[in-house]
Amino acid sequence: MKSHKKVLLVIVSLLILIGVSYAAPPEWFMTTPTSPHYYYFTGSFSSDVKSKAYNSAKAEVVGSILFMINSTVSASTSFDQVYTRNSRRGDTNDSRLFKKIKTQGQAVVSRLQFVKTEFERARNGGWTSYVLARIPKQEVDASIRQFREMRERLKRLKTACVIVVQYPDGEVKEASALKSFIEKFYRETLGYNIVEADVDLNELKGLNISAATIKMKQLLNGYDQVILGIVSLQETPTKRRTQVGGIRMTTISASGTFLLRTVELASLKVVENNDYSGRGVSTRNERDAMDELVNEFKKQLQGDDSGAGGRDAVFD
């Protein structure tokens, strides 16, 4: 019995140290309401900033709805079946990706209503936001039809996927791991007709996302659209020297952005627009720090928030 009390004491102490709130989530969060006319969804998020906690909780809801609608279209099952299967279960990788990447499907949740919100104050000064939303069932049916039409259109569009990293020395290189990950999501989950493109990446040297988009129109003759992503620095990498005992260490930190666009090449219309920020850290050199930055962005898209860059609310 004493050992159990000791374990409980340790757990409580750890919770205090990391700033977790002890208040229980709202009842409507634990047991989602039901209705013959609406589907109800809940979302939650914790952040040091109250507005980010709220926006990210809403993003949880939007991402889940888009994932369920897409699953219904892809598997030709009813939304009711997908809704029931996913209720009270953890998110899948695809569901997290829908929260991280703004897709054309975001328009299908235009009649989504957020009907309840509750905030909890954490002991470290942060916030946890809980939201309850509903969407009319007839709107879901209409959204599924729109999603099917959109996927049929995407199948007809020849799309290139170009994801690069711009290194401090000026070299431009394909961000292979990030590209294959994004390509797979757009092809298998969203239904894009992605065709491999042979592009001279040196043509993108020193270009920002706008100039690179125009260049893509010149380079991708015969393509209808491009998924273009550029990882680049926000500022000059910084070095920090530390000494622990008799060991000296130099840490290089690279803060940067990952700008991801889907652009229709004929009109240069931006169909989707995603911005991420992060930080890569290395004990070797600036190039290695940039490679770590690329890995950080992949983690962000996968929903892994343990890296240096943290987590972004993409539906603000």
C-alpha cells in the first residue's frame, strides 16, 4: 500500500512540474452529444498561448471531418459507418495530416458551427482549449458529393511534385524524404494524379516561393499544376559553444520555413497554401543543421511535436 502511495506521489509531483491541469474535461467532451439532424465533433489542444490553443482545437475538428469525408469517398462506405468507427478513438496518421495541410476540402466544412468552448488554465500558465462543433447531416452529404467531384477532377490534372531545400551555401537539393512523404499523401489520400517531373533544381537557386512558382510554369511544360515546397533559412545559422566538465561542444542552430503551395500553372492560381516554421540543430555543421530542419518539418506533418520547431495551428 505504501509503495502505491509513493508512486502516486511521484506522478502528482511530475504533473505539477510539467504544468498539467487537474480539472476534468467537460462532460460534452467526454461524451459527444447525438442528434438526428447533426454530427457532433470535439477537439482539444494545449498551448502557452490561449488563442493558439483555441485555433488548434478547432483544427483538430476540421481535420477529423475532412479525414472522415475522404475515407467515405475512398472506401465507398457510408459516413455513418466511418463516424461510428472513429468516435472515441485516437487519430490516425491521415487524420493528423488533414490538420496539418490545408486542402481544397476545407471549403466543405463551411457550415460547421462551434457551439461550445471551454478553457482550462495549466499550472505552468498555459491553456488547454476544448471545443464542441456540429455540422448538419445534409451538409455532410453535400460535402461528400463535392469531394467526389473534386477527386474526379484531380485525377484528370497532370501534377508535378517539387520539394527542395535551399542550403546556406546556395545549393538547391531535393528534400527526398519530405517529398516522398508529401507525394504519397497527395496521391493516395487526396487522389492527385502525380507524375514525376525532370526539373533542373539549379533553376530555383536563390528564388523565393513566388519567383519559383513562375519558374515552374516555364519548366513544367505539359503539366497542369505543381505541388511546390521550399525549405529555406529565416536567418543566418547561429553557433553556441558550451562546456560540460572537460568537454567542449559547438551547437549550430538553423531556423527556417517550409512553404508549401499547390498552384495551377496556366493561371498561376494558388489552390492551397501552407506555411510552417521550425528549427534544426546539429553539432556538426550548417548543412547538417539544415537537414535536421527538413526532418523537423516531416515530423510536424506526421503530428510528432517533440522536435525543436514545435507544433503549428494551420487552420488559424
